[in-house]
Amino acid sequence: MKLSKTELGILRQIAEGNRKVQEIAKALAKSKFQIYRSGQKLIENSFVNLIHGLYLPIKNTHSNLLTQLLGDYPSVIEPLSDSGIEILKCIFEPKSIKEIIQESGLKRTQIFKKIKQAKAISLVKMIDNKYLLNEKLWSKAIESLKEIKKYEETNDSRIPGNSIIYFKNNKEIIFSSKEKINATLTAFSAYQKYKIKIFSARNYYYLPNKKLSKKEVFKHSLYIVEKDLQYQDLILIALFYTKYKKELSKIKHIILENIDKVFQGEQISGYPTLEEIKERAEIYDIQL
């Protein structure tokens, strides 16, 4: 979630009891049009409703916490603005810049800028050359960021409301839906392209639309199983992994480590047996 300084400023004004569009515009030295435009983003992300020229806060956890935080500590507006929320919610645990880039999909320069702003108010500290949110001083900010993350895990303006989200960052999103959507089929829904045909009530999608590589399709399958560990999906991953192992061998993941153990005859709790995988492999003419 990206919120501009103006959008965060609106929430701060609401926290201070100023809810009229005209008065908010005056306080922020913006035009009414700019406030209406910025307010639309807050409406889309369930922070406020606009009724008769008044911004009324929506009573949900992520809205309440962020509004309270901005009212109590307006100094957080600078580090939270623009890409700030996306970056800071990556570091509930210590992360290097490289790890933050991988998780957020943002550029190094953006990350350094926001980390610097957060360090200026001691919102971020360093531990062993990694960055971490400062829980001792900013527990309220961390609680707010965690609730925003929870909200984002089930909501995104890029996709229909009944979708299930498996992975997303600022650039891309992987999700499933029962609807037919103008998005690229991926994961198990793209296996048919590779001669592994399945039938599912849900379609798995990727945005933005683009041609996906075999490796990308497979990685997206892993994201899905990480969130929703289904027995049959593990069999499909094992089959795809076996069929294209030379091309996929550099992918490192605990699910693949466990599948390799199953191939060696081990029994792993929650995973199909070697015999079960062999039975399905015969259907697709895959040699184990």
C-alpha cells in the first residue's frame, strides 16, 4: 500500500477532528480537487467514507490504528509516505537491503531514502548490518503496520473482491478467482501448457499481464502451496518438478527439499508418498 503525504495528512486531520473537505484543504494548503482526489485512495483502501463533504473514518482495525498514530505522532508521515509503508512492513524481522528489495520489489534508491527518514526518528534501527523496526520506541507504529499488512493480504484494488491472494508486492500479484479475469494464467492453471492437465474450480492468475517463463509458473505454484498446503497440489508440484528438473534445479525451497526426500523413500508428514506420486506420474507419462 502506498499513501502520499497528502493522503496521510488527511488522516491526520481526521484524527484531530477536522473532517470537512474544505477545512482539510485549507489546513494542508491544497485545493479541494486535490483533497477529493487524494481522498479517493483512502476510500478505496477502506480508511474513510465521504458523505456530504465530510470524511468519516471507517471503523476497522487498520484504519483506526493508522489514524490514531498519525494524530499522536505526525513525524511518521515522512517515512510512511509514498513507498514507506511497503518498505517498513518488510522489516518486522531483521532484513538486509537485498532482502528488502526482493520482498518489496522496489528500487534500492527508494529503500535507502525511506530507511534514512525512518532512522531520523528512530523508527528503524540496525542489527548486524540489517534493518529492523524499533519496537521499544515505536510499538504503536509497528502494530499499525502489521494491521495494514493483514488487510493487504486479503484486499487489493487490482483484483476482484472474492479473490485469494498468495503473493504480491508493488509490481506484481498472484491470486486465484472463480471468475474469468483479464490476467495471465499461472501456477496450476498454466500446467496444461506443459502437458499436465488439471481441473479446478478456481483459476490462478498473475498481474500485470505478460508472458511467463516455465520457472516463473513453477515458483508461483510454490507461493500457492506455501499459503494453502493441499495434498493434491503437492503431487502436481512433484510431477512438474520431476519433468523439468534440469531447468528448475536452481530453485531452493523447503517444499522441494521435502519432495526430494520423498523421492529418496522417506515419509514426510503432510506429503504424498513416492507410490502416490508414481501413480499420478503414469497418467501423465512422466518418468520418475
